[in-house]
Amino acid sequence: MPYDKRMCPGRCNQPYRDAVDFYDQAVIAYEEARAAWRFPLRYPAKPVPPAPPDVRLYLGDPVWHPGCAQRIHAALRELDDLASQAQAEVDGHRDAGARYGRTGVTAKTHAGSPSPVTDLLDQLYGDLIAVEDPWRRARGYQARPQRTRGGSARRASIAFLLDELDLILEDPWSVDFGRSVLAWQHRLRALTKSDPAARRSPIRCPRCKEVARLWLQDDGYYKCGTCEKLMSQSEHDRELFEQSEQEAHTS
């Protein structure tokens, strides 16, 4: 069963994709069982075909469902804060290591290999300008000003993309970009998981209804600090989307 081409490519349709995949596997199993059903005395129950999936499908408008577009906006806005926090932690450790030795006196600095975090943030900037540059050309804008890679350049690129994001997300080309933004958010949140603000979820616990009491644990599960309910990442993301959608409809 092919996916509906009109569907939003975001996480809102993960239950739909899972249901379609499960249905496809069930159809294969049914066809195999029907082919083997040749001896009624041995196999009296005739195989029953599976029912088509009955899961809500969220359509793109025109590409992304509004709830997922809102999530991409929020994720892109958060990227610079997460990146700045990751870099600040690296710089802090580097400064501490350069200034203090085992005896507490000033230690000599030695040239070492580049920081993996710095390399990662450089990769983030590369991904951002890989979208900014072709979008500027497509819209007939002035070419991106030459910038020295670093925090200022990253912030300038994110600011430009945020200003253009509504238009970008209307283009079919934005599917990879939207997924990349969400992936970077997840990656940087994991990198900065020592920060309590990055580990706390803003959603309402579906069991006890308390707000902002779900915390990301080291095992990847969210746990409610009030009722101790556990939620996987996919369950959390689904609940986040549904609550965001409800708030959008009631506001």
C-alpha cells in the first residue's frame, strides 16, 4: 500500500506510516496463508484478509502540516542557543585545562586536535548555508555576505532562514531541510543533556496532567516527576504534537 503523496512528511504521520507498513506485512502473510490453504480438513479456517489501516492522516499545507511547521520553527530558533551552550562548555573545559595543572599552578598549553564539538558546530553551519545560498539565488536575493565561521556567522544564517522559513516550508524542496533542522535539534539536545532546561519537556503529562514535569532520562525515556509515568521518544513526540495542535485550535 503506497503512502498518500499528500501527507505531511513530519513525525505527525509516523503512526500512519507504521500502520501502512504493518498492513503491508499482514497482506504478505495473508497471501502466503491463502496459497497454503488447500486442505480444508487440515486447515478448516479460511484465511481472512487484513483490514486496511484506520489511522488519521495529516495532510501537508501544502507540504507540512501546520503543527509540524510550528515544530520546525521552534527547533530552528533553538539551534543557536543549543550550539552556543555546547561551545561554551567546550571553551570552559579548555580554559580550565589550560590554566590549572595537578598542583593548581598555571600549566602550559599544548596544541591539540580540534574539538569534536567545534567540528560538529562547523558542520551545522555548513548545513545552514547549504540551504541559505541556493534559497538566496532562487529568490533573487543578494549573495550571502562573506562571514568568518563561528557563532556570529551561525546566528546570522539562522536569522535569515527564520525570516524566510514560511516561504521555504511551502516548497517541496523543504522536506530534507525540515527533517535536518529537527535532527540537529535532537542531536544538540543530546549533546547538552547536562543542562536541566534541555532535559525538561514542556508538555502536560498525559496521566497526571501536570505541566513541565516530564524529564529526559539517560536511558532515552521521559519520566514524570509527579506520577513517574514513562514515555518513549516517539510517544513523547506524538503527545507534543497533539497538545500543540489542541492549543492551536483553542487559541
